[in-house]
Amino acid sequence: MSEPDPVAILVVEDDENLRVGLEDNLVDEGYAVRAAASLAAAEALLTERRFDLAILDLMLPDGDGYELCRRLRARGLTLPVLMLTARTLEQDVVQGFDAGADDYLAKPYRLRELLARVRALLRRRAAPEPAAPEAPLGFAGFELDPVARLCRGPGGARVELTRTEFDLLACLVRHRGRALRREELLAEAWEVVVEPRTVDNFVSSLRRKLGWDERSPFRIAAVRGIGYRLEVDEPK
């Protein structure tokens, strides 16, 4: 019986020392790695072969990781994307998730943590589908289809959510009215070890994508010292 092909990882990093070091460590872990120092070089590699995961630096000489991630998603590529960057302001993190990133790691990073996140993202990608399809979830005119992984708003308009945003929203909908600890949300929507603040960033992104304002019939309410609760107004 032939051996399975090794997991293919694309590394996009313009700093040569970081790029070579990361490539060597991933190869030592048994991954097949191709590396690029620019957006153009990454695009060329993506036309040559299929990758199972991409690790993207944010700042590149001819563009940025946001743009590359958006291009991947626009082409229908669903491979997990881990962004590496020294830019860790909330708006930078949210922009990365909006572009379609699955995880975000700040520089300087610890190698063991990065490798653990890579393994977790790959496990999540390879996880089998549930034996019994889950019924659609609804709230305040929105509908989530867990099988198709689609979210539609009132009137049927599609709401573009990243994989983690979808999982987070689905968790809140399943447990509407209940205050969920950040640890519970992390356990259900993430398989990687992230900072608790990451939940806050995702909630901010969800509110914006769902078009929430003070007149909306729902709220993703912050529960002080605990986490978040989805509140839905009952029709009058």
C-alpha cells in the first residue's frame, strides 16, 4: 500500500530568516512546504499545486496577506489560513478574519504554539461531517444552514461569514438566552489555543456583518465577567 502524500503547506513570508526557519521547522514535522517571499510568487505556487494550509505574513513587498486571503476565498479555495503579523490592533485582527483567515498569530510567536495551531487547523479540516445533518437554525429573521454552512438574513440576502464566525454564531443561536463563558465559545468554535480577546474581536465582526444597531430585534450582549449571550426580542 502506497504512503499517503504529506500535508502541503504554503508559507508566504518576505523576511528571509523567518521564512527559511519556518520552512525548515515545518519540514522537520513531516510537512511538504513551498515558500514564497511575495504575493506574485505565492500566486504562481497556487497555480502549480493544491495546498492543505497556508501561513501568510501580513506585510509583503507587492501587497498584503489580506489581499491574498481574499483572492483565495474568491476562487472558492477553503484551505485553512493562519495569518502571522506584528500588527495586533483590534481593527487589524478583525480585517484578517473578514478577509477569510481562520486563525491569527502575533509576532514574535513561539514555535510550539504555531505548530500546535497548524495541527489543530488541519484536524478541523479533516474532521468528518456529523452523522445526522443538523436542522437549520433561525433567529430574528436570520437563518443558518449548518450543512451548507450558509447564513442568510431577512429577505434571503446571504451574509458572508468566515468558518469560525459561522461556528461562533451557531453556538450563540443554539444556546440563545444563555450566558456563555468565553471558554465555552472557544471550545465550540475554535480548535486552537487563542487569547480570550479573540472572542471579543469575532463578536465585533459578527455584529457588523449582521447589520446590528440599537433598533435590531436581537443583541449579542456582553455579560460582564462571563462572556456573551444572544438575546432575541419576541414578536409582539
